[in-house]
Amino acid sequence: MATTTNPNSLPIKTANPSKLSIPRNQSNKNAFFTNPSKFRSTKITCTTQLQNPTPTPTTTKPTSQDRVFNFAAGPATLPENVLKKAESELYNWRGCGMSVMEMSHRGKEFLSIIQKAESDLKTLLSIPSDYAVLFLQGGATTQFSAIPLNLCEPNDQVDFLVTGSWGDKAFKEAQKFCKPHFIWSGKSEKYTKIPSFDSLEQNLNARYLHICANETIHGVEFKDYPTPKNKDEILVADMSSNFCSKPVDVSQFGIIYAGAQKNVGPSGVTIVIIRKDLIGNAQKITPVMLDYKIHAENNSLYNTPPCYGIYMCGLVFEDLLEQGGLVEVEKKNKKKAEILYNAIEESEGFYRSPVEKSVRSLMNVPFTLEKSELEAEFIKEAAKEKMVQLKGHRSVGGMRASIYNAMPLAGVEKLVAFMKDFQARHA
Ligand SMILES: Cc1ncc(COP(=O)(O)O)c(C=O)c1O
């Protein structure tokens, strides 16, 4: 039977939600969530039949005017052209008759997708041939335990240079699997700076040094990376929130890891770039899903990977290459950040950045208002102007504008214009 491949002629009629026999409790809309056991045996069925195979009239196509400027820290905004490409391929990926979500992860179609994603990432970051790229699951948080499990024996010492709460979380998790200690923590100064590495007392017996390259909550970013005195000490970096935002010399690191959901794709994919000689020494207790050897030997296909997420990352990598690679991407990111930090500086104290100038993040810009009682109003008014997710992290308050690769310059310009107008009205 011939199947239609034209996405405009989907033989699907939208079900009328009123005909879905979902249990309802009019007096309490959240009844399902407060007492799920009450509904456990109730079947959720759709009573609407797909009777009419004729095409559903196309509704108005969404345009970029329908979209907001999304300043969320992650999951975050994705490039519009990537979303459109994914939309065009959603129903029938390149004529194979199914979407990427439906295809076997071992079939030739998906293999071509994951291999291309890996090879484009290698090109983008000029990843040397003695490094493996792994597409994993579990978020960057899972790497907080996978790293010590793969690199250390339980009594091995490890150094942590902690410049924000993500580094602190990684430290706490490492305590379960090795002997980490702080060579510096910025906690007492509310994570607003990064010390000069050479001034710190280093532990010459440490197996690795862990840093968080960009602290998403506090907006503190390393501008260059430390080189431990002990040449055998491995540098490990959580690059979740500045991954692929600028060129990086991968050879400086033993492991770079990143959740995809800020700069390179949707949540659900975690990327690990690891020097190959570090693979294969996991502690015996290491769960199979945390063992880099298993994933490397199976080209990230030991179990079912997050196929659609990997496909999306691949589209983003293609897009970054089309933009001219990470040198060009960094130029754009610097320009956006400069405009925003200048607006804060030029406000004469109306807006304030808590972070020391030399380590201000190009990706996450936290700021406060001198009149903190106006912050809620700022966020509310910005949302009305289609600039959303500007609330600072619950642990620090204030505002935060995340301006990842996919945030267009126009978004930052609009925010800055709004900030000036807000100041004029409230100064
Ligand atoms: C720098 C950094 N590390 C780790 C994490 C945790 O990532 P995940 O939620 O993917 O586990 C985040 C999340 O925002 C982050 O920003």
C-alpha cells in the first residue's frame, strides 16, 4: 500500500479533547496528581475514530513572530533554522518513510546520523584522534559520579577548584567514590571570582583536577584553563553551559563533559570527550551504564541511545559549521555579552553585575536591581514584551539572561533597549 510522504497531507484528524475519556474531577483539577492511585486502573482511551483520511486543512503556519526571546538557562533556545529543518524532516526523515524517533538505533539511517554528528563535533572542536566522543544519557549530573568511578581507586586523591554550585555538587558526588578536596572554593564570596591558579597550593598526588568551565547559576567563566604542576594530573571540565561557544584546546583536558540542553541540543543527551588512554580502568563496582569502556567499545550504542536528541545535536553542529565554526561563533557571543554588560555598567548602579569583570560569563549574565523591590516588575514587564525566563536561579535571586549561541543579537538588543526604558521609568 502506498503511503503518503507529504507532510501537508497527514491523514490525521485532531482528536477533540472533550472526547478523551480521561478521568476528571471538576472540583479539583489536580486530583490526578494528588491521588494518582485512584486512577491507576482507569484506561485512557481516545473515542474519536480516524474516519476521514482526507487532509486536515493546514492551520496558519507558525512564524518567527510567534516565538519569544527565551533567556532560559537550559533547556534553552535552539537555532530557529535548526528547528525548521527538524520540522521539515519530522514526519519522514529524508524519504525513509519514518521519523528519526521511530527508526532503529542499529539501522543504517540512524548510524549515518550519529556518525555524522560525531564527525561534525570533531571538526568543530578539532578533537585530536586520541580522544573518543561519547553520546550518553543521565545529564551532566551522572558524570559527577561516572568520572571518579572511571578515573580513580577509592583512596585516590582528587582536586576541586570550585567556582559555583555545579562544581560544588560535583565535589559532593565525588566524595562517594574517591577522596576529593578543595584547592579553592569561592563559596564564602558568593561565587563571584576565579583565583589565579598558580597562586594556589596544589596537591601533587591528585589524580585529577575538576573545574566547571562556566558556572551557569553564578555567571563565572574561566577565560583560560589551569595547567596542574603535576603533569600526570588530569584536567576534567564540566563544560555544560559553554560547550561549543568558543574554540577549546581539547588536548589540555583528560575529560570534557556537557549536557546538551544549553548550547547544542535538547535535554537527554550528555556528551563526553575523553582521552582514550583514560578508558578501561573503571572501579569494579561501576554500573555498566557509567563505564566509559562499554560506551566507547559500542560507539555510544551499547543500549538504546537518545536518538532524537542526538539527531538534534547533529543539526546544531551542522549549523555551527555553516556559521564558520567556533571562531565565528565566539565573535558573535562576545558581541552579545559586551552589549549586555555595557548596559549594566552604563546604568550607574541601577543594574548590577555581582561577578568580577575579568571572569564574567559570555553565556549566563546574572544581574540585580539596586531597587530589588522592582525585580518582579522587571521580569513581568519583560515577559509582556516576549522576553521570558529572566528570573535568576532560586538560590541567588535577581535576574539572569542566558545568551547561548542560539540567542540572536536581536534578542540581546531588545533586552538592552527594554532595560534602558525600564530604568528611565523607574530611576
Ligand atoms: C554547569 C552545569 N553542570 C551540570 C549541570 C547539571 O546538568 P543536568 O541537569 O544535565 O544533569 C548543569 C545544569 O544546568 C550545569 O549548568
